[in-house]
Amino acid sequence: MLALTSYFFISTTFPDCYWLFSKTKYNLFLLSMGKNITKVTTTFQFCDGGSCQKAKGEIAVREARAYLRNAGLWEDTHTIKTRCNGRCEDAPTWIVQPGNFWYKNVTPEKAVTILKAHIEENQPATEHLLYQEGWSTLATENEKTLPLPVFKPQNDSVYGEVLVARAFASDQHLYPLFQYFFQEPKPIGIQVGEAPIVDLVQPHQVVYRDAYEIEVKGAQVQFSLAIAAIPKDIAVPIAERKVSIAEVVWLKKKAIFTKAIRLKNKKGKHLVTFWIKEEDQRTWEHVLRVYLAMAPDQIRVEEVVNTTL
């Protein structure tokens, strides 16, 4: 009897693929490491954000992937772990395409039910849905809302009587703001730490490729800030420049600069302030609309109730 001898080796021409060489038939087979997505009919997106991890979403993912392999459905489906899908209150969440079906509170027991509904019945598992196209409301009992920024009167230790809106300090809000200010220079002033205000007249490079820190580099200013969530054991210098407080300050007095975005660390230490000139209405309206979610003609200001008799 002729023994079959095969060799398994990595191609230097195609480093991501394996070649299988049969010594008896002299056949070459290319086994791709990547999935042939032309065969995929259904895609399952598993949220792998922090809240879904805490809700043990990985256990449901394991059950789903095991079922797909054992049922011979691996090549016809595709599974993807995503970052946060933005529905932490309904964790763990899944999204199924096509159809844009969103699922909530996915447990290992629900996982296979959802798979079978889409693959075998070509319809959603309605009882587990959070949302599907055409719905005007979400099927959730866990809806949470964040209070919108509101300008409040404040006697600031630096600027006196001002209106201050506590803004968003996450990288999802700060990185776009940095891009807007620096990539095409706006007529703003930059104050880094205790340094004097610098009028921005040249474009600067904004680099956010580090796990935590954003860097601004240019002829006029250079600085780094941590804008992403940081671990508790992070190095002290990085923790000291972590943005934890973001405020939009509106000065009552007339001056060259009358509005500002002020960034501080969690101890209240000043990191950077972006100053907006009185006449620069375009930049101010952008901050209102994009950063504070306010219409320029509907600015939210807290009413002061005079309780003095």
C-alpha cells in the first residue's frame, strides 16, 4: 500500500496563507487564513465593550460560535466582536445583518435561539429584540438618559461672574473638537497650563494613535493630554494630564476672548483652555451645536430663582 506523505509549510510569497503539498499527487492546495466573505449571508456583530464584558457577553458568544461550527454554518455566516455599540443599559447586545436587528440582554440560552431564527427561519427572534428597522421606540425597560449640558451662573475664581456648562470629557467628544480647532486653524487662542495665551494662526498636527494620549504638534504649541479612559495603575505623569473635567465658559464682560473651553484633571488642575473671540460666531456656533448639543438660538441657561424676601 502506498503511504501518503504530505508537507505543511508557510508560503513566503503569501505569508498569511498555508500551502499543503501532497508528495504522491503533486497537488498544491491554498488554505486561506481569511474567510471567503462572498459566501456569507448573515453577519452577527457581538458587542465586546466594557459593559457587555461585565454582563458576561463572552459566554453567549462562545455558545453562538460553537453552534455555528457544529451545525456546518461557519462558512455561510460571519461573527464579529465590536467595540461598544452604545447600548450599555441593555448589555450584552448583538446586531444582526442584513436587516439591522438589535438584540438586548443576550444570554447563552438566547444565543442559539437568535441564530436559528435568522438562519433557519429567515426572521428575527422578536421576543429578544431591542430594535428593528421601522420601529419608532426601543423595546427596553432600562433606558437611561444623560443630562444635557446647561449653562449655570458661577462666580469663577479666575474670571469672576460667568456662565459655565459642564461638558463631555470623553475622547469621543474631545478628539473631534481638537481636529476642528487645529487641522484648519481657527481664530482662537490656546493657553497651555499657566503659559500665556497664543493666537493660533498656523495649522497643527493632531495625533491620536496612543492608547490614551492625544498629541498636538506645531510651530506655535506642542502638548499632550490623556483623553481616553486610563487604568488605575497608570504612570503618575499620564494621570496628571488626564482630562476629567471639561467646561465651556461664557464670560459676561466684553473682551477680545469671551468664550472658552477649559480642560482640567480630576484634581481641578488647569491643563488647556481654548479661547474663542467675541466676533468668531462660526466657531462658537460649532461648539454649541456639536459639542454641547445646543441650537444657537436655543441655548440652555439655568434660571436663577431669587429666594430673598
